Amino acid sequence: MSRSALLRPAAVLTALTALMGSTLTAGPGTAALADEPCGLPRSAHHHSEGIDTWNEAYPRPVGALDAVMVFLSFPDSGDLLDPAVIAADHTPATDDFFRRASYGQFELAMDVVPRWTEMPAPSTHYAVQRDWDAQLRTAYLRDALTVLAPVVEDLGAYDVIYLVADPHAPGVDSDATKVVNFHEPLRVGDTEISRVVTVFEKRPPDRNVLAHETGHIFDLPDLYNRPVGDHGDWDTHVGDWDLMGSQFGLAPEPFAWHKWKLGWLTTEHVDCVRSPGTTRHTLQPLTAPLDAANPAADTRLAVIRLGRTEVLVAEARTREGNDKRACTQGVLLYKVRSDVASADGPIQVIDGHPGTGACHGSSVHPRLADAPLGTGESYHDREHGVRVEVGDRTPAGGWNLKIVKE
């Protein structure tokens, strides 16, 4: 990618106000039908879990994605840390996470600008918070891109920009870290800025926070449950499983469904069950390296079609790679719906042991920490006439599976 374009303050000032009405990009059409028997059609819901087509408003996480991390201070900042120290909180950990999750197929190529650039207004002026006022958010981005123009001449040539605020500034709210997508790309010379990540983390930052936000850049939804009001449990949908549920999760490896959606797994890695009868499957551990020589024997997920917009997925989770801190191991089951929006529960983990919990004190949701099924255990979905029985472990560390579909 060429990085010769200059970011001109005038262009930023005239374009941002018109573009910043919302953080959502335009949604896809609803007429598409999945061309894979166990895939789901992508809907117009935000970050739909459909996989029949790719939403071209988002970059594909295959190959290298050019990213830059820049640091913003404020007139009310105190003693400033070395930017390299703050950068080390996020990189190379975020880069390594995606390299492991993608089986080496994706690289987050991160450039770090190791200096502070001061914003024109105090941090408190922008009233930073989770549900940020749109005008104040626009002012923050306008000021940030303006002051960064002479510092990073090729800013507009990056795929994603991480704007890291001074973590000790009085107006920084760590709950406000998020991705901001423009309705229409901001044109900067011959290049465009489509999205930025506003980082407002205290130190130490939330574990895997940058990986979670980067997941949104690839059209992945929030999998947590946002309670009404100030109280309630955020982690009832998926618990520790998949970092899009919680950046604190003990098992943050992306679901196999997400790996299929992102292109890291292909249909060769999917066993599809859509007709009545009994089928047998061997699930390889989700975090194990892919078998490039024999992908047809390298099943990473079994998918049972439940309806036009819903499937049941089985995958093998073990304490390896990004899941090395996982509370339990076994065959994890979850339901996926493509007609449910981000943060409304598009994925629901099946609690394989509803009478117990595990890892109290370290799990974000102990009730689901022991959700996976082990050898000899089963799950019966009477509504859809589906039974999943877990057999012995395999020499490779996965599990054999029997699926009965009525």
C-alpha cells in the first residue's frame, strides 16, 4: 500500500462533521441466500453472523493489515509516561493473538509513533464516556486528526488508526474505548480513512481490549449481554468463550464460527448436518495448527442446521494457544443466529452442566465456565430434535462425536 498521501487539516475539518452522525456502517441487503448448506444468510442487522457474503464495508483479515498507534496528550495531562511503555501494553500481544487465532494467515502490522501529540482542549472538555455524545465525539476526532496531520504524514494510508489517549488524563473513561466507523470513508488526498479506534484505557489496560475492538473492524459482533440500567450480568450469553464476549475471558479464542466467517477456516473444516439420521464426527482441537496436507480430515466444527437463520455448532476447546488459561476443556456447543444484532445475543453458549459452575473468582461468568461436554456426556435439543453425544478423546487431543438428528 502506498503511504504518500498527506493528511490535510482543512480536509478533516470540512468532512468530519458530515460523516460522524453514527458509528455504524451501511448494512448489507437482505435478499442473499447462503450457498453453503450449513452457512447462514447475512442479514441487515449490525454485525450479522451470516457468512454467505462478506460485507465490503470491512477489511478482510487475511494477509497483512496496516495499522498505526498514535498517542494523544492534553493540556490537563500531568507527568506523561513514555509512549513505548503504553504501546507495550498492547503490542505485540494483540498481534500475537491474531497470528495464533488465524493459524498464521493474518498479520496486524502495527507501526507505533513513539511521541505525544497534544490536543487543543483539556481531556475533560470532550466529556468522554461509553455512550458518547455524538457532537463531542466528532469534536474529539476532528481535533485529533488535525493535530496529528503534521506528525504522521501518511496517516490516511493506514487501514486502521489507534488513537491512544493519555491514560492518566482526568477526562479519560476506560469504558469508552471503541471502534468508530464512518458512514462514508473520509477522503484524505488519494486515500481514505474508514475507521479509527479510540483507546481510553487506564493502566494496566483491560486484557485483550485491543484485540476485542479490532474484532469489530472485521465485522464481528459484541457477544455480551448489555443489562438495562447500572446493574446486571454482562456475560450471560457466552461467558469466557470468545473475546467478543469479554476481553477478560479465560478462553478468548474466537469461536470456530467466527474463524469460518473471517476466512481462517473453510468449508473443508466444517462437517454439515442438515438431514435426519445419525452421523459421526471427529473434532480436532480448535487451537491446533491446521493440517494443510489433509484439510478434509481436519474438522474444526460440526454445524447442525436448525432453521433458515439458526444453527447449532460443536467445537473442541482445549488449554492451548489463546485458550491456555481456559477453565475447562471439552466439546463446546453454542447456537448462532444471523438475524440477531450485535449485543442482542447472536451467539448463545449451551451450558453443558447447568447445575454447576467453575473457576469462581477468575471466570467472568462461572456458570458457563464449565459449559463444555466431556466423554460420555450429551446434550438433547428436544425442540429441534437434535442429540449430541461426546465420545472418546482422539490421539490428537480432540473428541469423537455422534449427532442424531430426528
